[in-house]
Amino acid sequence: MLQLSDTERRPWAELVLPELRSINVVSTLKNGHIAIGTQFDGLYILDEKGHVQLHLDRNKGLENSTILSVFEDRAGNLWLGHSNGITLVELSLPFRLIDQRMGVLGTGYAARTHQNALYLATNIHLAVLPPAAKDAYPVPNGEGQAYGLTQRGNELLVARHSGGYALGKNGLEALGGQVGVWGFLPMREQPDLFIAGTYNGLALYQKEAGGSYRLLHEIDGFKESCRLIQWESDGSLWMSHSYKGVYKLTLSDDLKRVSARLYGTADGLPTNLMNSVWKIGGRTLFTTEYGIYRYLPTEDRFEKDPTFAPYFEHDMLITSLAEDPVGNIFFIGNKEVGVLESQNDGSYKKNHQLFNKILPLLNDDLQNVSLIGPNEVLFAANEGFIRYTLRDAKAVPPQYPTLIRGIYRTGGSDSLLYRGGSKRLFDQEFVEAPHKRAQFPYSMRDLRFEFTNTIPNQELSTQFRFYLEGLENDYGEWTDKRDRAYTNLREGRYTFYVQSRDLYGQVSEAAAFSFSILPPWYRSPWAYSTYFVGALAFLFIGFKRLDRAYEQKTAAITAKQEEVIAETSSQLERSQQELEQLRTEKLEAEIQSKNKKLASATMQLLNKNEFIDHAKNHLNQIIKKSRNQEVKQELQKVITSIDKNIAQDNDWEQFELYFDQVHGDFMQRFKGAYPTLSPQEIKLTAYLRMNLSSKEMAYLMNISTRGVEIARYRLRKKLNLERSENLQEFILKF
């Protein structure tokens, strides 16, 4: 390859690509890099100075090393044309896969940069990728599961299933002692000591003067598996257990024993399950099934950390956290993967949409994010590692439109009615436009819509949702289906809408297709007109027949009702007469009884007063004839006592009771009408109403017959009666 200028031509990239053979195509990319497609060596991407940025061939991901053409799409991806097939290279993504094609075997667990080389721990071996090398190679004695890598100065400790190891000149060297080491944690104030988290508790290792390591002793008092441990500022250790909670471990002064305090839901943690402990920004944080928590030493309790609440949902479970030297926090969660990019004001900018691409590839056992430099991490994957460089991260790729690719008539056999972009609909011209509405006969009411989105390399991750306006109210749930069928649509106007959502959560603008289903002949307008006229005629005839039948039935019912009413009226009249007769007889019997009682009471009064009057007269005769003065006085006392007794006689009250029962409330009405009448005058009115003679009234009132006449005269005065008015008739009519 030559570099041309106005004055000279000279070789370019000759030293970088000394063995480059048979260049087929060269293309300048949008970022200034140069893509070179070769006949035998695959694809090279060089920067402006000719340095190789990427090399792909049959051994590094390509199915064919012959590159005949190169095309860069609007998202920054490269499409490579081979002699047999096409390859998509997603250069727009800031991810690079480190797997078996680069010498790294198995599932990735942890990674660490040590002495400019990248060490990669998997479930198969420990591999090393030297600087500027294209491929990794196994570390001597590094076969087997390796869980963690710990660097302290120029030393690299490796935690493995078979125990603890240190990296030496001749490969890994066993530290001896414990089998099953999860990781190492250096003592903060004693650089030659390391705490090891093992399958069965904690152990203490020491670096000796000669540079070798040895196991000092196992630490007693705690035998739980200790995979995740972190120092606390007070010198204690935090250890998270997968299903019990969180332990706070306090070491004894001689580092031989530990005391443990278990924290759970009673201490503020939301659950005892899936809790993990991390060191972020110098603070100890705890990830739970319901977000990130912190420990409050003054209250000896846990609470939700408000710093990260704005960036995660309340039920977000984070399984791995790592902070790089510039403050960016990388995370792996049950719902999303991403990074919180540190901002100058102390806040974070969350970036997670791009990471949706790698979510299905991550290790689903021991998830881990390993820092290998500022803005650069390795995600443990099911096949090796995924390298992410924040400075290479680009914006989310642009959206691609959703397309309706075809409409089919379904039923006995599918037939294509419309193909997207075509100007033909059945056998007629058709041009898609917002105001255009296709028309389908009723026989084509079973339709199936096919749709897609041309997002590159997202065939399995793109989702769709759709709804048919005129039949459904809104979009349904997101689905992987790329077609939707409707059967037995009724006539009417419809619009089919479909949207797509890419891997990054971007929702496209809806694609729409408007159409009408024409009614069948028996539901066409002229058919409905015929039905209407026929219905009117049928209703008219039916109404006339019903009206005639109704009149006949009404007449029969009316006659029957009149007969029943007449019979009922007759029975009611007889019943009323019988009831009235019974009531009259009862009243007459009551009146007769009361009259008898009144007459009896009156006769008793008459007889008593007549007897008393005769007795008084006889006593008066004796007084006149007697000459004994003392006898006269005694007899006079008897007469006075008789008069007093007559005045206080209670027989009147009994008489008044019977009188009121016979004559109603005559006494009360008369007293109310003439309140000035005296009791003697009231008695007189009662006797007059009973039509008694003057003599009888004289006996009853204990006065003379003349006195009765005088009382009658005075009563007339008080009643203001004219001379022509009869007193007794007035009282009887009152």
C-alpha cells in the first residue's frame, strides 16, 4: 500500500502489515479509520497512522477470510461481502468478545491487569493476554477453576477450587493449607498478611521474607462459606450469605478467632436472601432483592441508601458492583446491566440500553465485573469475557422503521393480497398514503398481517405490539411474533397499527394500514331498505291483528270485571249492612245499659234525698213540739249534720259518670260554653236534660219546688234565652 502526497509517494502500513496479501477492497470509515478487505487474510481496520485496531479472519469470528466488498451502514456497522455469504460486524458497539478464539477457554469468573498483562480466570484455567498480543495462552500450572484474583504490589494471588496460589516466575505456586478458596483480602495495616474467604470460613496467610506465602492458621469461631467479604472502617469484616442474611465478623487481637453477629429482616434488611456486600466510594454497601442498603452504626440497623434510589427500581437485585478509579460504577442486575457514569456535581448518568446486547451472554452462575483500567471493564460471560471500554461507547444506534410487509387472506388457503411497497392491491392500483383506505369484500374478512423491522442482528431481540382500531381499544403486550391474524371481521372501517421495540428499548413510530370490510349483500344498504319496508308492512299487519284481538280480549275482560265488581259490591254492601246492624245493636245495648245505670243512680238519689227530707221535716216537728231546750239543740245539730252531709254527698260523682256515658261529653261542652255557671246550675241542666219534674229536681238538689223555679229563672238569665225560648228544649238540643 502506498501513501500519496503532492510531492511524493511512499509505503504506508508496510511495517504494520508486512505479510498482507491480495487486497480486494479499501474503504474509509466515518471515524477516519480505514477498512481493508483481503483475499486470504480477512478484514483489517487501521487508524490514520496505519496501526491495526482490529483484525478478523476465519480464526477470529469470520466464516470466510475472503472479503470482496465492505459497506458501512448508518449505525456504524460493517457489512462484509464474501465469495459465499455476508457477514455483519457490529463496530458501533463498544464490546469485544474474548473467548476461545483468543485462547480463553470456559466460563469467565474474574480478570485482573498485572504487570501490563491481562490475567483471565475461568472454570477451565487461568490464561494471560500479554500487551499487544493477539491471543492469550494458559498460565503454567493454571488448569482448574479459578474464582478470584487479588493484587498487592507486585504480587498476584489466585483463589481457586483447589486452594490458594501465588503467581511466580514459573507459573502458579500453591500456598498450601485450605482447599476451596473464594478470594483474598489484604490486612489494611499489616501488608504481609491476607485474610482468605474459603468454603469453610476464614483463614490467615502470610508473606514471608523470601517472597513465598504460607498458611498461618484457620480462624476459629465461624465456619460459613465466605465468598464476599469486605472490611469495615472499625476493623470488622462484613460477609454476605446467600440465604441467611449478613454477618458482621469481629477478629480477636491475635487474629486466631472471630465472633459473628447475624443481621436479617429484623435489623432492617428487606429479606434474608440474595444479599451481597461491596465497597463503593470508600463506603460499604449491601445489594438486596429490593435495592441497595447501607449500615447505620449508631442505630445498628440497615436502611435503603438514598444515593442510588433514583437510578434503580425498588425491586432491582444487583448481583455485581465495581467502581473504577474515576468513580464510574459498573453493575450487573437481574433486569439490566450498565454503568453509572460519574458526573462533576457528584451525581450519576445511567447508561444501560447498550448493555442489553450482552445481557444474554453473561455468566449466569458467578456474575462478576472486573476492572482492568479507567473506564474499562471485563464482564464475566458464559464463553470467556466481554470487554467494554467506556471511551469507545457511542450513542444508542438510530431507530429503524417498522414495516408492514404483507397482508394475506386466510381460510382454506392463504393468498397474498398486498405486499409492502407494492402499488398493487388485488388486481387494482393502490398507493399507500395516510388518507388512502383499502376496501376488501366480505368474503375476505379473515386477514393476516406480516410485519418486520430491519434492525441489523436483532432478529431474536426485536419485539412488536399491535392493535386493530375498530376492534381493539389499545396496544397489547410486547411479543416476538411478527404476524397477527384476525378472523370473522364484521363490516366496517379499520386501521391496523404496529410498533417495534429494539434491544435498547427504543420504540419506533407506528406503521399503519387502513382498510374497510364491505358488508355482505344481505347487510348492504339496499338490503336494509328492503328489510325496513318489509318490517313496516309486517308490523302494520301484525299491529292490526293484535289490535283486533286486544279489543276482543279487552271486552271479555271488561265484562268479567263488571260481573265480579257487581258481585263484590253486593257482598260488600251486605257486609256493611250487617256490620252497621251489629254496631247499632251494640250501641243500643250499651246505651240501654247506661240508661239503666243512670236511672238507677237517679232513683237512688231521689229515694235517699226524699227519705232525708222526710226525716228533716219530722225532726223539725219534734223541735216545735218539744219544750226541752237541750233536746231542741241536739236535734238542731242533727239537722245541721244532715244538711252538711247532703252538701258533701259523693253520689253526684257517680251520677255524673253515668250521665256522661249516656249523653257523651255534654257536661264538658256545656261548662266550656258557659264557664260562669255554678255547680248547682250545672246539676240543674243535667236534670233538665233528663226531663225530670220540678219535684224530682227539688229532692235531688235538696231545695224546695219554689227554689227549683227560681234556679230555672236564673239559669235562663245566664244563658241569655229569650222569653219565647224553652229552656228544656235548648238544653236537649245542645
